[in-house]
Amino acid sequence: ATGDLARRKLLPALLERESEGVLPPRGRIICTGHQPMDPTAFIDAVLANTDPSDAAAREVFRERLHYVCVDAGNAASYADLAALLTDPGVVRVFYLATAPRLFASISANLSAAGLITPQTRVVLEKPIGHDLQSSREINDAVGKVFDENQIYRIDHYLGKETVQNLMVLRFANPLFERPWTSADIDHVQITCAETLGVGGRGDYYDHAGALRDMVQNHMVQLLCLIAMEPPTLLDEHSVRDEKLKVLHALKPIVDGAVKSCTVRGQYGAGAVEGAAVSGYLKDIGQPMSGTETFVAMKVEIANWRWAGVPFYLRTGKRLPKQCSEIVVTFKPLRHSIFPESFGAIGPNRLVIRLQPDDGVTQVTTMKAPGSGRMALVPASLQLNFRDATDWRVHDAYERLITDVIRGDPTLFMRRDEVEVSWRWIEPIHKGWQEHLVRPIHYAAGTWGPSAAIALMERDGRSWYEDGMPAGV
């Protein structure tokens, strides 16, 4: 609980749930760390990092909070934690906001301390390993202690408001579901762009890289939600079964295809949002590194719905703006009745924004206002979730933590999903070691290496950035 994730996301999310009266009345939040700390000082520090406007909720929240020192790898260290957990009849959620290498020992020590009950749940933060073998080892070790239905592998992207709305947009609106096939869709783009560098995560990131840190989980999960078939029911098994089918249908990127279908880059010094920033090597304090901070790739799904439709994925650090979005581009008009002199008819697009402003934009062609000669212009129909409703847009962790408490695993990854994803990723990483050993340099504040633009331009397409091709 002394880590960055707890400070920035988990504890503030729990306080928001407190403000809305969602947390169980007698529930407690027991915070652990490997260093002895004064509990009152720790709780004061937690509250100092939160919005002080709801004083009543903050006081109730203060009463819920406890701090106990636990050395994750020392079984004897769990005695103080066990002394706080004396009621076996309540739901216990153990949130492992730790390095994945500790998941096995923590699970074993929780079991040895007698803290696992039928109502116990455990939350595992990504990444679940660094490859297929390590993922299996972690899942095997945790699985010795917890049943699969007790394990919640969290990906916070799946808790975002727009991702939730994606299934409703598709499956509750015939306007979108009927043309959601290769017959009408030209291609799909998924972009997860960050303006930040590696920050204090340099040691972890240099062993992971963008492929493992972002593509293997966040981006693949978004792809699954875009591409999956309608589930039979909106329940945990049906939804995850359909995502798994997409993962199995991903066309392998192997051998020479790694060079033609993927791009890996590493940011150098540059300027982001008007401020000069250093390059990756300086940020991690190393003279040399082959770790990628940018990935672009062309992905194909070998099934009846999506055959022939490319999915272009792009993610990177130190890019020009912070955004996560999915752009569905529909095929051009089969025949136009309008003369070319009226203006170009651009493709219809559905832009689904995950951040920073959750919402959906439909890009269409309209007549320019006025009584003169007809002119065709692009126009956007926009739905911004923050403006469209008085409801507060919840942080992803608020929704996901609540789902764990309620025992709803729909938005969490099943073991087979994680393993199939790793099985697809591994040949790409192996191919890089053979064909793309060094990542391509790109200046901070740009949209990655020019090869990422060429990846789409070879197919006669361009990355969508507020309606403009990349680099313009």
C-alpha cells in the first residue's frame, strides 16, 4: 500500500466508493507495506493525497483504514495480519499490488497463515509473467492456493467507461452491429499514446518494453472486445469465451512477417507539449538498451467476420499527446452521385475515445451550410460522456474493485486468455531478436518512427489523428 499504484489509484478509488456509499458498512481496508510505519501517520498521508471536499466520507474512510507491516516473503511476518482477520464469514479481497515475482510467495504465505476462506478473492496486477513459461509458473503457484474462480487478473483498461460502452454500442444498436463485418469495415486502428517517459519505472520497463507492457494485455484486450462475436449471455463465461475465440484466431506474426508487419522504436531527446525532455537511455541511466518504447503492428484475424480486415495497433511513450482510442473506418461509398467538384467524400469513421475525454465521435460527410453551390465537407457527431449526463465518469479502478467485492469476474482475464495472448506475442519478440535487434530511434514529441507511417501507407491508409494523417 506504500507503492505508486496504491497512492495514485487504489486508495483514491476506494475513497470515491466510500463517498458514494458503495462499500460494505462494516468493511475494513487493511494496508500493508514491508517497512514499519506509524499507522496514524500513514493514514494521514493517505488522506492528504485525496480530495478534502467530502469531509464526512473522509472520516468514515479514516476509520476503515489500518496499516500493518508485512514482509511478503517471510511467512512469520503474516501473524500481525492474521490477528486483524478474525471473521471467516466475510469477503476478503487480497489485492497484490506488487511485483509478479512475489505472487507465488504471498499466496503460499496467506494460505500458511490460515487466511484463505471460500469467500476469499485475490487480485493480480499485470504483467502475469514476462513470457508464456513464467506466466504458467505464476498461475500454477497461485492456483495451488486459490481456485480459478477466486483469481481476478486485472487490466484497468477493461474498466474504462468507454470500454464498457463498447459492448452496448455494438450489441444494443443494430445501426452498428449489422455493418460490423469485413463487408463494410475497411480497417480498425487502436492507439494507446502516452506523453510521459518511463519515469520511476525504468528498471521494470527496461526488462519489459512496450510489447509486453502494453500490447500483450491492454491492446490485445481492446482488440478482443472490438472483434468478438455477440456473447450468448452477458455473463463472465460467455464474454470471456468470445474473447478467447478472437485470441485463437489471431494470425501468427512469425519469421519475415515480423519485419513487414511490426515496427519497434525507442524515444530520444525532444520536446513534448512545448517542454524539452531527455531520451530513454538518459531516463534509465544506461549507455545502451535494446528495449522498445514504441510498437506499431498490422494484425489480422483469421475468421469469417474479419478475414481481410487489418487491425493496426500503435502504442508508445513520449508521443505528442496522451490518448487512447479505437478508430473503425468503414469502406468507401460504392458509387457516388455527387460530382467531384462538390468535394471529396471521406470515409465514415467511428472514433471511440477511452481517454482523455471518454466518448464516441461519428465522422460523416455533410453539406456545407449556405445557399451557394453545394459543397461536401466532413462533419463530426460527438457524444462526450462527461457532457451527456450528470453522472460522474468513474475511474476504471473504482468499477473493477467494486466488481471484485461483488464477485463479478466478467471484466477480468481468465488464465487461458493470458496464456493464449502470450503464445501469440512470443514469436514476435523472438522475431525481433533475429530481424529487428535494434529499435528505431524517434524524437520525443513525434508519432514514433517514420516506419510506423509507412506500415499503413503501404496499404494506402493513414493513421487517424483528429482527422489528419500521422506526421502532418
